[in-house]
Amino acid sequence: MEEIIKFAQIILAISVAYVWVFRFHNVIIEFKKFGLSSLTRSLVGAAKISIATLLFVGVWYSPLVFIPSVLMGLFMLSAQYFHFKIKSTFIKRLPSLFLLILCVFIALESIS
């Protein structure tokens, strides 16, 4: 099970970093649709990349995993809220929903 958790951490960290680094143009569009400022977008991006880094480092230092997984889960829950608020299609909500499920899985397994 430990290998599965580590794999989930890597998938989560790489997914978040990929979106915020290589698909940033989509992030800009979505934050405009959500009605959020560029300052908010920048703060969320910096926080998500930092948390993703902690999750990646947590592969080698497991006590570090619980808090970052919960924090990332809160960001993904917020993403779900904003997608519901603007009535996004299920396909648009699916990535953050999948990552939210990964966060819950990682958090629950890291405390056991």
C-alpha cells in the first residue's frame, strides 16, 4: 500500500505542477470565469506549487505528507465550488474531482 500512496503523491504533485507551469493560459481563463483577481490567482498558484513540492518530497519523508494533502484537498474542494458556481460541465470538474479524491486517499492513508 505504501507504494500506491507514493505513486498517488507523485501523480498529484506532477499534475498540479503541470497545470500551473505548462497550462497557465488555461488557469488565467478559468480564474477570469470564476471572477477572481490576478492576485488571488498568483497566491493560489504559489501555494499549490509549494504544496505539490512538499508532497513530492514526502515520498522520501512521509511525516510531511498529511498536512500538504489536506491543504491541497481544500484547494481542490474550492475548485469544485467555483466550477459549480459557474455551472461548468462535468468534464471541466473532473480533473479537480479526481485530484480531490487522491488528496483524501493520501491523507487518510498517511494518518493510519
